[in-house]
Amino acid sequence: MIADVLAETTTRMSRAVEAAKEDFATVRTGRANPQLFQKVMVDYYGSPTPLAQLASLANPEARSLIITPYDKSALKAIEQAIRDMPNLGANPTNDGNIVRVTMPELTEERRKEYVKLVRTKGEDAKVRVRGIRRKSKDELDALKDEVGEDEVSRGEKELDALTRQHVDLIDDALKRKETELLEV
């Protein structure tokens, strides 16, 4: 029973770490990356639709991105959604067939803002991992009558080790992203 709780916890914590890494990928570095546009939602016929479902994204140069919509009538909506996206700083242009996005150079001040943003996202991910730990600890405490206090105590130590391991993974991803952001 304790093993089941720990296995479930490991799975959930791993998903939280992966979600944090995906979240970090949406923060802009010096290069134009299609993942930056992962969370762009386009108002397509009245319903918010992810950009990836409406268009293909190509990265011909380091600081530019070409978005080719599957439906040409969505060009204006795509352009507007990119312009409205916070923390992107991109200015899209529309030539009637494609949307071309050129990313401006990052200033030192903007890089520092992005580092703060990434640190906030990292802290949120750690809070999620700790929330999973708290829930799992409650589940272990509920098993005290069935398996005994010693077994639950051992399970809690393993739970703490798992939590530490996943928080360290988030910290490592955070450090990598910070160095990537501060790299000129």
C-alpha cells in the first residue's frame, strides 16, 4: 500500500517537473523558437484555439519565425493574438499568405525581467511538488492503522527523498534556463 502511494507520488511529481520545463521553454531567449508560441491562443471563429492547431511554424533564421496558417482567413486573428501575447515583445507582419515574426534583440534589462519570470515559474512548480507531497503524506497517515507507524515513518522518509529529488530537478532546469537567458 505504501509502495502504491509512493509510485503515484513519483508519477505526479515527475509530471509537475515536466510541466515546469515546458513552462520554462515558453520564456523567450535570444532566439526565435516555435515553443515560445505554444501558449498563444487565437480567437478562431469565437473560440480560443492553440496556434499550433491553426498553422505550421517554421524557423528560417535565428531571430525570425514564419507562421503559415492552414486557413488564410485566420491570418488577422493569428497576427492579433501574437501582438497581444505578454512577455513576447514580437511584432508580427502579415503579407496575405504568411505571418512573419521577427524577435527584437533582448536588452540587459529585459533579460533580467525574464530571469525573474522564470524564477517565479520555478517557485510555482516547487509549490506544486510540495502540494503533491502534502497530499501523499496525508494518504500515508491514513494507512497508520493498517501497516503500523514504523512502516509509515519509513514511507515518509522515502517521500521526503522523492520531494527533494524533484525539487532539485526543477532547480537544475531553472539554472539552465537562467544561463540561457543571460547568455549574450
